Amino acid sequence: MEEILRPVTKKRVLLLTQWFDPEPTFKGLVFARELVRQGFDVEVVTGFPNYPGGRVYAGYKIKLIQRECIDGVQITRLPLYPNHDQSAIKRVLNYASFAASALVYGLFMAKRADVMYAYHPPLTVGVAASLIRWLRGIPLVYDIQDMWPDTLRATGMLNNHRALALVGRVCGWVYKRVDQLVVLSPGFKRLLVQRGVPESKIEVIYNWADESALMSQMGTVPAAFPAADRFRVVFAGNMGKAQALDAVLDAAAILQRRGSQASFVMLGGGVEVSRLKTHALEMKLGNVVFLPPVPMSEVGSVLAAADVLLVHLRKDPLFEITIPSKTQAYMAVGKPLLMAVNGDAADLVSHAGCGLTAESENPQALADAVDALAAMPDNNLKTMGENASRYYRDALGLKVGVGKFAVVFERLSRKAHGAEK
């Protein structure tokens, strides 16, 4: 692995993100803390925590401004309208209120930064960051975690064609004004290039997992977890419409008819859990266990007890260029993967040699892949798990990913300071 380049002089980074710890987020305190460790002075500008429930977390109260410092990270919280229900108007108010607060703070109150980082979604953060960049001349790195408007359409969050077209135009406006775009997969980069974004402006930096939480394994394996005489296939995470988990139940039915010793363990919450449980009962599936969500610090124990870890998304062009975040978490704990997602995610697993792939929403293919894994010698499964852990450490890990951001931040900072001279 190449040595990570560290800042020669301490540069100031302004992280602009609507979601931050204690809210669940991909680029939260873990990211900011590692930037501090790699030599940056970091200020996070965020809102008062209210996601995903739409209520402000206990211990917080919305005020004009609140500052705190955690592990060397300066955190500035700004007021917003807390809401995450199904009302489109209220959701827009939630996004717009934080963007307005961030814009005012970024223009008139924030200390001068060498570089600014903005997390997408929501798009409103990108708009605010672009205006701050324009008016204060701070280089801007825009991290695209969801491809709007494609994600809005694919998940059913927004179905109005005019509104989707408007979102697309605003995205184009933001992309033209940022200095660097960062995306989570090669497919995201290909799509942006097709939409006219210069290839040189786009950097692929894979997401990482919350390594410390996953490795802590503080929790115990639930009593309902299948015994060791079963081949345990674990799906962990959100169970929504995008996951298309009816296909998993259908695969379980096929395996049950075959007399297979495989069992599916469905760990987590989501809008589809209740319906999936009812459907499994109706199908009389004795090889499917549903477990409630647990804190991230306890997830590692369940993942470590699995024989194979499952990723599944429904068929959609968007998901073919997406790498689900659970992929990195699964690889970090060193277990074989069964990747039932077409495209970039399947390519990653194949390249790493850490599991098998199956066609999305194909119960027969999924059942066949489970049987193939269950029939493998233990040494083969162990090798797959070791490959997963090694590939994660060398190509996807926290230090590697943040090191790549550090290189981008340093380059833009030097370029900006050179222009000022």
C-alpha cells in the first residue's frame, strides 16, 4: 500500500454536512477525527441532530448556535426545522432551513478555511456551499453519496417529472461551480462524465466502514440466532423497498424445499420489516429469522457469527453503479460475501476474491449461490474472508480513504494560495 501523504503544514478544513454524529452518517465524526489525526484543523458545520426520527435528540435543544469539541474536532451546530416524515413540504423545509443557516454562518461567521468539503445529500447543502465558495473564494470538494435525481426517482421519494428535471438542473449548476467532485464508485463517475462533467474533475474514493465499532463486538449473539449446525446467511441493515427482500424469502422457500441446512438471518429495521415478517409466516418459512436492529457497537458480534453476509438490492440502473455501504462493513469483519447486486458492487467482490455474486431479484440464482457456498470446504470460506479483510484494509479502509481526501485538500489549497499570490 502506498504511503499516505500527510499535510506539510496544518491546513484548515470546513466540513459542511447536514447529518453528523450522533445521527447515523457515512462521513461523520469518524471522518473528521481521522482528518485531525492526519494533521488538519477541522471545523464541522452541521445541524441539531434529528435524523431519522425527525425529533431533536435528547440532550440537544435548538438554539442560534452551539459549539462543542470532540476529539479535537470543532463542531458548530446551527438551527434547522426538524422533520423527516413523508410530507414533501416539511422535508423541503428541513433541507432549506439548514442550508439557509449554513449559508449565513459560512459567509459571515466561519473562520477562513483553506478548503471546504460538502456532503451530498441533500442538494441544498451543495447550493449553500457553492455560494460560499463563490463569495469567499474557498475551494470546494463536493462528496456525492446519492446520485440525484436518479436516487429520488429509484426510491420513489419524488415522482413528479418536472420536479425531477428541476433537481437535475440544480445538480448541474452545483457541479459546474465546485472544484472537485468525489464519488463512491466508478459507475458514478461514468454517469457524471456522460452528463458533461469533465473526467479530470471527478475522483473515486470508496466509502469505509466504522471500523472501531465493528471490531469492538461488545454485544452478544441473540438467542434466536441459528445454531452452528445451520449455514447462517446474514443480511444486516435497512429493510426497505430498495432492498427487494421478497426475493430473499423466495430463495429461502427454494432452499427449504431442497432440505438445505441454510438459514437467513435478517437483522435490522425499516418500512418493510412488518410486511416481510407476515409474508414469511404465510410462506411457513422455518429458515428465516428476523432480529431487531442493534447499536453499531453490537453489530460486529452478529456479523462475526455468520457464515456468509448478504447484500441485496432490487434491479435498477442506479443500483448497478452503487456500492452499498454494508459492503465495506462486511469486508471489514472478514467474512465471505454473497453479493446479489448487479454492476460495480459485484465487480468489487469478484476482484477482491471474497465471495460469490448472484443476479439481483433472482431467487433461484440466490438459492444456488447459497448452496454453492454451503458446500465449500471451511478453508475456502476462510480464504474468502481473509481476502475480504485484506482488500478492505489495503483499498477501502478509513486511513486509505481519508488519506486520498487529504491529497485532494492539499492540492486545492496549494492551488488557491498560488492563485492568491
